[in-house]
Amino acid sequence: MDQFLMDRCLPKLGCAVAAFVLFAGYATADNTPPQLVSFSISPLSVDTSAGPATLNVFIAAQDNNNGFGANAAGNGSISLALQSGTTIFSRQSLPMTGGTSTNPIFQFGFTVPQFSPSGVYSIGITLVDNASNTSIFTAATLQAMGFPSAITVTNSAFGSITVSPSTANVPASGGSGSLAVTASNSGFTWSASSNASWLTMVSGASGTGNGSITYFAAMNNTTAPRTGIITTSGQTFTATQAAASSALNTTAGSLQFTYQIGGAAPAPQTITAFSSGAPLNFTATASSVGNWLFVSPSSGVTSTVLSVFVNPVGLSAGVYTGSVTVSAGGSSNGSQTEAVILVVSASPTVTVTPGVLSFSYQQGGSATPPQSLLVSSSASTNFRRFL
């Protein structure tokens, strides 16, 4: 609002309203997407052979700007998609049943139709606030947040199956195996899916009546065990894979430094930290009485070259011992320690004999013959002569 208009409007209350409307246009637009605070759905397994099944849904959300609408025509949606096919059930509106517009609760029943195809259905949630900001939560996102990510639909009236075995231990190197699927009748149709990318089905992902599933487990290159599940029409097979074995090693054996008091510090020496299996995250520490020993870097991932160096300034003559220890979580053989020895020698003592040389010369006579000096030292050293 320019100064002329301000001067004319100051006595009038109406202009204050106009000024408010004018400056309101400068408000920052709401671009913040809504957040999912909590989510639950039950039951996680339903049988639709006798009729539609109802899922009870609870969603708590948050949007601190425009919030959500009170009517059930918006706010987002929830969907179920068959992992082994394209069947999708969804509810296209989320009714706000509690909380506030910025911290709403959506609680409702969600119907799965009768005779829905058997299998595992992935859950998807979409939240839309009043400013049309949208957040999409896939099954993978929900699983990472610790919320339910799938439900299982069965049709027991048309038969059932059993899967054998129900568990297996898989070595870290990986490998393949098979599952026997036994159906209660020859017309029962089933399908299978895995919840882990490293556990895949080579054959038999679906079938009718009796059948088999062949699976493959990839190599585990990490130092932590892992678990994968194959679900077949509500029946589960759990594969537990061992962690990769990895031994921590260091190259050096022992390091020795020598230092003469008053001289230059010795050059650094190296140690290589490496592992015989999967890479390991390690830490390196130096230990010495008097804090004269150091190592760098203090952490890293195998394989890494470490520099070991000493600072002997202030140490008296003698032999000093220290150590460098490299540790790694997940190492199959524990930590590794390298011994370090520092030998400090005193400054050398130099003597010259004899202490005095005496020469005599008669003018006009022959030159006086040379005499010798013996220079000796307690240690090998360099010296200079001055005349």
C-alpha cells in the first residue's frame, strides 16, 4: 500500500481491513505434505469364502498448516493390491472420526468382497490435506515405519493347503531349496510371494492342487543374519540365513622406531587392516604410557592402510612399548593388536685427545711436523672441525 493511500486511510477502520487483505497475499503457500503418525488394520488374515470380510482400519495423521477436511469425500484413500496379480480393492475417502483437523483420526470398516482371490495383498495409503498436498505410503514404506504392510486372503470353503517344510536354515553362501504344496482338493488354486528381495522363487509361484515351489537364496555379504518369508495362500515358510563369516586381520606383526634425543622424529610406519570375508567397519586405537604413540585414521572399512607415528619429545633414554589395537563388530576372530617398540638413545658424547697440542719452530728451520687428534664418540655421529 503506497504512502498516499496509507495517509488517506489511516483515519478509517475500513482501510485497515483493506490493508490486511492486501498483505495477506504475501502469505507463504502451504507446500508441506501430511504425515502418517499411526496405522493399524485387523484382522491381518481373512477368509472370504462365506461372505465379505470387514477390515477395521485406524489411521492417525498430522498436518500443521491447512489440515484435513471434516467430510468423508477427501483426505486420501487406502488400497489392497494382490501381490501375485492385479486385483485391487480400495476406499477412496477417509472419514475423520476424531482428533482435530490438524491431528485427525480416521477410523472405519473396509470391506473385502466375497470370493476374493486368495493371496497376499499389499497395503497402500494416500493422505491428501486441504491444500492438496499429497503423501503416498507404499507397502515398503509402511513396513519400514513398523506398520502393517499386507493382509492375507483365503477361501477355505474351496479347500486349503499345507506347505512343507515350514522353516529352513540357509548358509551365508546361499543356495536353493524346494517346498511341497499339498492341497485338500485338486481344484484349489494357490499363489505364493516372498517378502525379501534376496529370497526369490525360481518356479512354482502359483498352481492348482498339489505342487511345489523352488526358491533361491542369494549370498549374504553382510555380518548380520537375515530372515525371509514365502507366503502361500496364508501358509508361511521362513528362511533364516546365517551371517557372512569375516575374519579381521592386520599386517605388520610388530613395529620398531628409534630416536636419538635432539634429533628428528622417526618417519611413520604403516599397518593394513583387512578382512578375509565381508567388509568390516573397524576402529583403531593406540595405547602407550606417556601418550607418545598415535594411529590414523581411527576408524574405517576394511581394507584400509593405517599410519602409525610417534612423538618422542620429552622422553628420556630407554626402551618404550606400546600397542595399536584394531577392533570390528562382526569379526569372527576378535580384535587384532600390533606391538610397537620405541628405542630412545641419549645424545652422543664426543671426546678429543690429546686436549692440547704443542708445536715449536725455529725461524729459518724446517716446518714443524704435523700432530694427530683422536676424535671418539659414544655413538655414531657426524662432526665438523673449526680452525
